[in-house]
Amino acid sequence: MNQASLYQNANQVQRHDAKLILEEFASTLQWRSDGEDALLDVGSGSGNVLMDFVKPLMPRGAQLVGTDISSQMVGFASQHYRREERTQFRVLDIGCERLPQELSGGFDHVTSFYCLHWVQNLRGALANIYDLLRPEGGDCLLVFLASNPVYEVYKILQLNEKWSGYMQDVEQFISPLHYSSNPGEEFAQLLNEVGFIQHNVEIRSEVFVYEGVRTLKDNVKAICPFLERMPAALHEDFLDDFVQIVISMNLQQGDQANGQDQKFISPYKLVVAYARKSPEFVNNVLVESPHQKRLKGLN
């Protein structure tokens, strides 16, 4: 997923979900009274979700650090947003065994959108997120895929001799919760194990519609990890096979003879988790939305 400029223009699903969820949780995040919040974002990619939807919520004096495992993504974001004050981008593998010392315990908030499904060791990633937050407390908002039809498409493609050599490790790119019978409960247990005192975990069933074959292919090109391993001359053939499998799974609407009229339906399950490190609970920052009412009953 290192084609940063393509990802910048083909991450409609990620932008759509991040915008709605941030609007929902904006008043739940525990902003500092002095306005000097420090926020680290995990898996910022090309940076547009962070800069378009997270930064506008933050106090003017806040510090913002965007991170990604991809040096290409970080380089793109650093260049594209180089004029943004109090903002930096840096390489970070949230699944690493030990955090860089300068990041540990330095943040009031951690956010992450559409990243943690790439991390097979979820417990390790959550332990690192916990350690990124200040010792005295902090909170996090984590959004990622529990399941998605794309994972089943990958598994079918991996059985094809044309592609199997490029996809032998396909299970490493499937969300660790994809096969879970109760992903919400499983993730909540992981939050407990690493030390989060209060948390609210929801599994939301969502649907996104891709308008036309080209839109679907561009999105796949932006996120598919296997294309980077193939000669460029094979990319379109791979994408054609991808589309045919999607159609065979009855996820297509419209006239197949006219690609412009085709729509592709992607039903997916999304983990939306908000967690606090500190046992203190500031009731006056909460309003009466449904998820916030549930937060009041958390132990």
C-alpha cells in the first residue's frame, strides 16, 4: 500500500467513515483545558484523513504527529503538508516490540483509522498505544475493519496459479478479527488485558458502493499489498480477475456490458473503539448521544 499519491485520491471509504465517526466522538475526546494537547495518529497513510478531519477538531496550540509504517507514505505526507504548523510525520510500526523512547508516554490522544486490521499482533499494538499515552492518562479512538469481502477475494485469487506465487502469505493481510465469532468481545478483552480502564467497543455493519469498474480498481490498487510484488504489466490482468470474483460473489449491480453503469457493493464490519487510560471520568464533557450514554455505565 505504498502508492501514496494514488491512495490520496482513492480512499473514499476511509474518509467517509473517519469523518462520520470523528463528528460523533468529537465531544467525547478529553481535550486539555490549556489547549496544549498532543495527538499521535497511527497509520496516517498519505495524511489527508488526519489533516482534513482530525486536525480541525484540535485546539490551536495542539501538537500533531502522524505515523505510518511506510516511509513512502510518510515522505509524501511530510512534503504535502510541510507548511502545517505543529505537525510532523514519522515512520512508526505500531506492532514493534519497543516504542521509540521519545514517543513513549508523550501523548494525550491516539487515533487510528483503517490501520489496525493490517496488524496481526493486535495485543502488541494496543499495548504500544497504551504506552504512547501519558502516564497520568489519555484516550484513544480506534477504527478498523473486522471483516470485509476483499479478504475472501484475496483467498480465491491466491488459489489461482497466476497469482499464488505473489500471495503465499495472504493470511498476513487479513484482519485478525475476520474469523472471530464475536470480534467486539474479543477486542474489548484485549483492551482490558493491556490496561485500559474504560472502553466502549462497537461492531458496526456498513455498506459502501463503488460507482463503476474504474473506481473499484483504483481503490484496490491503492490498498492491495500484492500488486507491489508483480510486474506492472500484470496489474490490469490481476484487477480484471479481482472484478470477476466480485461479480461471482453477487456484489455487483447494473449492466455488466456497460462498465459505467456498474456498481459494486461492499458490505463490511467496522470496529469502533474508544478507550481511556485513566480511571477518572469527566462527566461534563459528555452529551446525550447513544454511545456516550453507554460510556456512563462503564466500570
